[in-house]
Amino acid sequence: MADLGKIFLICGPAGVGKSTVCQRLLAHFPEHLRRITTATTRAPRPDEVNDVDYCFIDEATFLKYIAEDKFLEYANVHKKYFYGTPIAPVLSNMRHGIDSLLIVDVQGIRSIRQRLHHLSRLIVTIFIMPEDLGVLEQRLHLRHSESTENLAWRLQSAKHEIKFAKHCDYIVLSGSKEEDFLSMESIYRREHTVQEKASLDFLRFIYDGKQLILQR
């Protein structure tokens, strides 16, 4: 019998290494874990690939998708760019027993928890915590993609985001890339060995356009 896929929400300040550790986790569990690509209205950076790093769309298209309720969650970041998580692939993965991996911000976790509150046992939240803000600032400098203004804003945002960590299921204190991966791998395996998962044979989904309702 197939199991319902879980939703792994990865959160943490910009520059903490979320993308790097998630890429390795996805490569390690290719048959069971899929990343949900975030849509955004910002322009791609030189090293970013459309539909791989992000799905880059214009603002008019993004607003059209909002009106059509195609996002699980979305936000207007810094009143400048929109970011959103498409709902269709998440629900498809869940029904087919495939886990979804989402890199989201604090508000994204709040929104998803609220919208899928009937499925809270299938949502796993992981906060990647920087060793300290000094290390985080160094990592952001090494990206060579942040203006002085953006860097200051990201560091200020990091202070706010860190306060949210206590509300997540797991906190990973970021170290080396290898240490971060081993921590994430351990969490992923634990979620599939310790916790019981429900069978699709006993569950039915009703999506009313606003929320996913679970019925037995």
C-alpha cells in the first residue's frame, strides 16, 4: 500500500546554506523526495537556471496565478518581488507517496501550516541555524550578489527569523557542508522510521479551492 508523502519545509536565513544541503539530500533520495520549485518575479542571478533554482515569471502572470488560487503560499518580499509555492505538485506528490521538499521563509511556514492544518502530521519543519551572524555575513559577502543595502536588510531579517526557530520541529546548527547533510539525512530517515504514516487506502482528499480537507 502506498503511503502519503510528507511535506518537508526548510527554513533559515539567507546565506545559511539551505540550497546546498537540500540539493545533496535530493540527490541522496531521488526516488522518494522531490523539490518544489518556487515561483518568483525577480530576475535570475547569473548562475541561476529557470525551473531549476526558481520558476521566473513576470508580475502579471504571478498575480493571475494568485487569482486562480494556484499557490499554496505566497508573499511580497520587501514590497519588491513576489515569491510563491505552487500547490498542484505538492498535492500530487502527497497522493503518490512522494515527499515534497520546500525552501520557504518564516511566513511561508505559517501560511502552509494554516492552510494544511488538517494534515499537520504530514508537515515537517526544519530550521537551519547559523553559527552566528558574523559567519552568516561572511557567507553573504562570498556570494557577491548582494548590495550593501540588501546585505543589511538580510542580516536584519536573520535576527527576526532566528526567533522563529523554536517553533520548528527540528533545528540544525549549521557547520560544515558534510555536517549539515548528515543532520538532514538523520532527520529525514527518522521521519520514515519512528513516525507512523497513514495509508492512502483509508484517506480521501477534498480540495475546496481554499484548503485541503482530509476525510476518513
